[in-house]
Amino acid sequence: MSEDGEIGPLVLAFLALSLVSVGGGIAVLPEMHRLVVEQHGWMDSLAFAKRFALAQAAPGPNIMVVGLIGWHVAGATGMFAAMLAMCGPTSLLAYAVARLRQRDLPWLRLVERGLVPIAVGLIAASGLLLAKGTVEEATLALPLAAACTVFVWRSSRSPLWVLVAGALYGALLL
Amino acid sequence: MTPSRTQLFLAYLRIGLTGFGGVNAWARQLLVEKKGWLTDQQYAEALGVGQVLPGPNALNCAINIGTRFHGAAGAALAGIGLFAGPMAVLLGVAALYDRYGQIPLVRAVLTGIAAAAAGMVLGTAIKMAIKLRPTPMLTATGLLALVLALLRVPLPLVLLGLAPLGIWAARRAAR
């Protein structure tokens, strides 16, 4: 682990990343990889991939991977600094837009309706990219991912069952 | 139906803590299916705005929904609720992972959870697509977004290219 001298670059890196992070945590993964691994050399590719899997397995938004990278670079301080840099400024923007939405402007409603299918398409793409990553790690993950897709699609039971099943399946077969 | 401030905070605390594999699937399940505070369309719109703005989309979406019910206080409560639990868990997880991350059983379980989470994300997308009952043009916009994202076209480009198409399709659908 590095010392406190890395906090400045860490904050700057995630501030910059947050401003281009349209589409959410999974969508900016390639750009995050470029910053963390190639530009700053904070960790290698494998370590990066494992931290992403860990953030996936832990509860919370996908963006928690940023906290894990911060932890790796500068401990608990790094974790909070990186998360604040990633979430702070964009939160203010999101709030400003949320206020605008409350005025019920017709053009804004239209823009939103047009963006909905794009959002859904991007979510589907994230699911497929994540599934691809796990299948590369273990081929037997494919039937699991497919079964979980159908379960969540067809039933309204809590998705927690899906993850419990995934953990058991992993322990027994992967 | 409008939740109280406490209900809103507790709901997001729960979404954060149960939100394995990304919180959007869980947020939709709780806010739309269980509590009935939002319709599918309203949730999808809040999420769409959250995705188009820069920043973590789950947080943007939470701020949007929080503001809708309780203004600035609602935004803060939803956002803090969303992150409070996961940050506490993450501190523990990071420390444990440094020590035990290399054990084969831990790796296998993590891979299993990751695969299940991927299915969850995909299943939620299918569910949303069906419930929204989009027109053919809106469906095409969504499929194009899917394909371009899979081809790893940079996201700002995907949005610049498809947003006009989506808005045009939405205008036609509104007539």
C-alpha cells in the first residue's frame, strides 16, 4: 500500500472519472481500468478485476468498487476520499435536475421518455458483459446466469434467493 | 402514495444493504413491486435520468426519487441511506479480502454470486422492457443501445447518437 501522498492524485482521478461516468458504474469500467492500472499503476489488471468481483458480491451500488480501489491505495482514508470524489459533485448536479423535473416541463418529460429505452438497453448490456466475465472465469457459470435471468424475469420473489443460490452453486460446482 | 421521510430513509438503507450485484434491481423491486410508491414508468424515468447524468446511476436515481417525495431533505436521506450500509460493510470486506481473498472456496463462491448477479441484472432489464410496452421505434432505440454498448462504443457517443432518436420516437408515441 502507498502512503498519504497518493490521496491527492486519487481524488483528482475519481473526480475526473465521475464527470464522464455517464451510464453508471459498470459502463465506465474500461475507463476506470485505464486510469487505475495504466495511468497511475496503483494495481495490476488481475487485482483490478478481483476487486470488481468483490464489489459485485458485496451489497451496495456497483460504484463501491471505487471504495475498494481507494482502500488499496490509501486505506480507510483513501476509501472515503475516493467515494466522495466520485459521488459528491455529480450528486449536486443530479439534485439540480431533480428540481427541474418537479416543474413538470413537457419537453423534459419527452426527453425522459426517449431516454428510458436507452437506459433499459444499457442495463441489459451490463448484465451480458458481467455474465461474460464470470463465464470466462468458469464455464459452468453460464447455466447459472441463464437460470437466474429467467427466475428474476418470471417471478416477483426477492432477488436475494438468486444470490444465495449463486453462492451455493459456486461453492459446490465452480 | 407518499412515504414519510423515515420510510424513505429506511427503504434506501434496506436497498443499499440488500443490494447485491448492484442496487437497481432491488430498488425497483422494493419501490415499485412491494411498496407501490412509484409505477414502473415513473421508476424507469427516474433511472433513465440517473443514467444519462454523470455519476453513479443508482445514487442519481435515489436523489431523483428522494427529491420527488421530500425535496432536498429527501435527496439527502435517500443518498445517505443508500451508501451508509454498504460503506460500513465495505470497510470490513476490504480488510477480510486482504487476508482471505486467495482461498479457492472464497473465489468459487464469489464467482457464483457474480454470475447470479449478472442474471439478475439481465432479468430486470427484460422485465422492465416488457412492462413498459414500448412502441416499435422505442424498442429499436433500446436494442441499438444494447448492441452499441456490447460493441464497446464509448458511452458519451452512444448517448449523443441515440438520445435524439429516442426523443423523436417518444414524440411520435405521444401523438
